[in-house]
Amino acid sequence: MYMNDEKYMVSALKYRPQSWDSIVGQHNIAKTLQQAIQSDHLAQAYLFCGPRGVGKTSTARLFAKAINLKHDEKLQDFSYNIYELDAASNNQVDDIRNLNDQVRIPPQKGKYKVYIIDEVHMLSQSAFNAFLKTLEEPPPHAVFILATTEKHKIIPTILSRCQVYDFHRISILDIVDHLKNIAKKEDVKIEEEALHVIAEKADGALRDALSCFDLMVNFCEGDITYKKVIQNLNILDHGYYFNLIDLVLENKIHESLLLFAEILSKGFDGKLFISGLATHLRNLMMSKDERTLQILEYSSELKGKFSEQATRIDPDDITTMLTLLSESETSYKSSQNQRLLIEITLMQLCSVQIQKKKAKSVAILPPNFLDIEEIGPLPKNDQIKKTDIKLKKQHESPELEVEEPKIIAPKRSLSIKKRSLTTSISGIRKNLMTKRNKFKSKKNY
């Protein structure tokens, strides 16, 4: 059994990569470094950056050994040509000056001396400045390998002098395969679902996965099950999320609140619950298409559960729910009553489909709104043409006819007879003279 070894060694050290093939999840980087060694195209400085536990230091050691290796020699023959410096504890100017003095001395055997500086971002500003000249123009026998988890803290003048290799997080499937091999070598029984939980908990760090594996071996005494893993690692079972979504789809608000209360009683944090529920909804959206389903790094059994539940939920509802959860997660830290905030979010999730049905009922027309009582025979072609001509004439704007203005005399009473048109001019003159005389007499008066 795994626990009965005479001298116990943690898995992270016991199974540290000793060959290029044993490097997990960084195959492209390993292939590039191998090609550089074979073609003798070595840079004076390398920078390995990436998250913790993804193989930066292990790859640096393996690369440092392989630089001087020949086909008929062993790895340990040139181990004394490798120097490691922990920048976290040796970050002052004097430490870098001592390093600069050592670099000048050529190797006694082999072609290169390799200097591995781990956690290089911990160097002080003055130490970085003291290291610049040596890094830019090192002796031909010196190769520097810098490793860091915080690339943004490295000054640009250092970055420009290095070949940068970005180590990515190791996929869940690669971690699962690696743990399977170790469990087989150590004669440890472990369930497939338990492996996926450990790999998911590690968040892409193989060293963390190996530490969890050692912990579960001690806890389970060589027989690791899914239930024991989620119990010991304090992980919320996927079944809670499946049950909660079922309650949401059935609009059961009270049952959803009771389930959330049960989750809190087990000691789980509310923010982790929101994040886990959002991840579950994202997985449901991915499960709606066979192409995106393959992206999910879960067991085939769990993928089947996601696919089954995804058929019962609309993509628009998933998007709405994810928006609600995102807003809740943003407001969680500043909320005075965090439990109430999550409960309100659950109520809103349960009401998504109800609001959608109400919106549809308002927008839908009555069934008989477009009914046609009588449908006559289709008109013939000539009738259609005549109708089109009539409609065209009706819609044409009529031309405006402008008439000349006419002066119309006021009409007199019908009882008055028309005067004769043959009135003499003398009569008109007489009337005018009479009116003028009257006007003069009034004026003289």
C-alpha cells in the first residue's frame, strides 16, 4: 500500500519529472527546448513564467542538465555545473554581485554553466540593475534560467534580454491521467469521479493535485471514493446544483430557499455557491451543442447529466440567469446582508420563466383576430389590371387649376327690378350736378 513505504516521500517530489517525456501538460515548451539543444541554438537567458505548480522549476532543472548532456553520458555527470539561487531570500545587491563574480569562472567539465534563479520577481530594484549588464553580455559559457509566477513585476529591461516561455495551467484531463498512473504504481484504488474532483480542485496546478492526492490516501486508507473526497476537501457536490436548477425550472421558490439553507448549514460559503451555480449554468449552455460539449473537462457520466438537463432549459433563460448571478456576485462583497442577497437572487431565478410567460401572453393576438369570413374567387388577369389602373388613378395627386379672380357685385333684393341699360348720359350728369350743389351749400353754411 501507499502508506507502508519504508521512507515516505510526498508525491510531488517522488514523481518529479526526470525526462522530457515525464513533463505533464507542457509538451510544446519541452519540444522547443529539445530542438534548441539539438540545433545548438541556445540563448544567453530564458524566462519561465506561469502559475504555481505547473512545472517551471522542474523543466528548468531538466533543461539545465540536458544542455551539457551527450548521448554516451549520464545526467548526473554535469550536476555540479548547475547553480540554483532563490531570489526570495537572496534579493539584495551583494547577492547579485557574488553571482556576477561566479559567472566569470568557466566550467571545469562540460561546455556550459547554468544558473537557475527562482522567484526572480523578488529581486530588489537595485539588484535588478546590478544584474542587467551580466544578463545582457554574459560569458559564452553561462546560461541563465529565470523562473517567476509574476511576470508583470519583471522590469522591461530584463524581459527584453530573455527568451520568454509562458507555462499554462495543466488541463483537468492531463492531471487525471497523471494521477491514474501514480495510483496504479502505488496500488491505490480511486474512483473516476474522485480523480476529476481532485483535478478540478487543483485549478491547473499539478503540485496541488498531488498534495490533495496524498491527503486523500491518508484519509481514505488507500480506497478513495467520490463521497469521501468531497467530504474531506469541502467541495459542494454537483448534485446540489442539478437539484436547484430543477426547482428553478419548476418555479419552486420556497424549496429553493430550503435547499440553499441546507447548503449553508454544511459550512459552504455563499460566494462560492454563486460562483458554482454560474459555472453550472455555463456548463448547461455548453451542453446544448455536441461541439462545445467536448470542451467540458468532466467524466462521460457527468456530461450526460448536463446534456439531459440542458434539453429542459431555454438558452435565453440561461443568459438571463447568468446575468442575475453576475450582478449578485458583484454586489456580494459590499452587501450588508449577504444571505438575503443570495435569497433574492434565487427568487429572481425562479421568476424568470414566469415573467417570460407574462410577456408572451401580452404580445400574442387572439386566435380569431385574423379570421376571414368569406373568401371569393380569385380575379382574372384582366380584372386585376383594371383594378390596378383605377387604384393608380385614385392615388395620383390631381392637378391644381388656378382661375383668374372675378369681381362679383353684391346681390340686391329680388323684388327690385333691373334698371334699363339704356339710361341716358344726360340723366347721370344731372344727378351728379345736383349732388355737387348740395355739397357746396352745406360747406358755405
